Amino acid sequence: MFKILCLAFIALTFSAHADFPTSFSNAKIKAEKEVYFDQNKTFYCGCDFVFDDSLDVDGDGDIKETFVSPTSCGYIPRIPISGSGKPNVRATRIEWEHVMPAQIIGGHLTEWQNPEQYPACQKSNGKYLSGRDCAYKVNKQFKKAHNDMNNLVPAVGELNGDRSNFQYATIAGELRAYGACDFEVDFKTDTAEPADAIKGNVARIYLYMMHTHDIKLSNDVVTLMLLWDRLDPVDEYECIRDERIRKSQHIGNVFVQAMCD
């Protein structure tokens, strides 16, 4: 616990000197170009992907889109065909996942809960931005946390959508809704569970976000994250990822760095 407190103090100290991306679009571009440029495995499932489908594998004529190969990891879409009768495009594209969901980061904010109280969040047609968009526009601390690359990972779009803003937990039964991908979502309890091999990655991101951006988490969640941190130690690429993020936005994850130095 003493070590955790020391690392938390370091995180708060360095956050004052961080240079977080100025927009979410900027964060995604930096993550692609400066962090994940030579990596081709999705976070949750380990599926092969490319940032630019130059070979037009899916035959849609777009050679600039991301493309995930479901067969490379045994991924089977939970919803293969969309409501319009077309293939589910989110099952074959990369989306940037907030490991700690934006709702957990800022859902408690007044700007999120009551955007109509903020004139800056009123649109030209008289309506108001969504709570999330309002918080992003007027709350500088939320914007920093939202754009923090330490919290962003490339994931299969369908998983990003299904996980939504659900909290992580241990889900009994290990039901597989995505083929061979070891990722469970329980829509009844609004929880999700990643593979054992990345639980530590998730935990260290949660601990970082909690201490760097002053995110309030329940004791049960913190206890689970500390357990996952111990069960799944830092791996080589986690250290590489952290170093690249530090170079890009001048603050990395001290809970990772402590195990890399």
C-alpha cells in the first residue's frame, strides 16, 4: 500500500506538466502514429489488424479505413448482420476504447448530468449537447482525462460498443459470445471481463486514471484492480507502450514504469 501511495503522489506531480492531446481526434492520431504504429493486435482479442486497409480486403473500395481480421483470432461477431441486413462493420474495424469508460470518468459531473445549465452547451437550434459532449466542451479536467492516451487502446469495434460504459468484474460461467475471443459481457449486470492475460494492463490503467485524474472508484473495484495487477505482471510491450506515450504527451503510467525501470 505504501508503494501505491508513493506512485500516486508521483502521478499527481507529473500530471501538472503533462501535454495531453488537444482533442480526441488528435489523441487517436497520436496513438496510431506514435504508439501503435508497429503493433497489429487488438487489445481484448489479439486479432490482427491494419490501420489502413490498402489491399481493400473487405472489398468496399475504402483503402484508408482500419481493418480487423476476425479469422486471425477466431473472433465471431455476436451480431454478424446489422439491423439493415448488412454485415456488421463494427466487427471488422478498429475503434479506440477508453479502458476506463468516459462515463466513469465524468458521469458524475454537473456538466454531464445537467447540460442545460451551461449556455456554452446550447446549440444554434436551441437544443443542448449531450451530457458527455457538454462536459468535454466546458470541463477542462474531464477533457484531459478523456484524451489521455494512457487510457486508449485499439479494440474490435463491436466489443467497444458492447462493453459500453460497463464496469469490469469477474463474470461467472465464462460464456463466449465472440467465438474464441476471451471476453465476456454481462448485459444483465452491466459488467465486462477481459482475458487473464490483459487484466493487469487494465488494472494499471485504472490505478493510473484514479490517481492522476482524481477518479472516484468503489472499494470493491479498487480491490479487484489491485488483485488483477498482481495476477498479471507488466509485460515487455506494456513498457514499450508506456515509454512512447510518455514521449508523446509527457506523462506515462507510473504503475507501469515502476516495473520497467
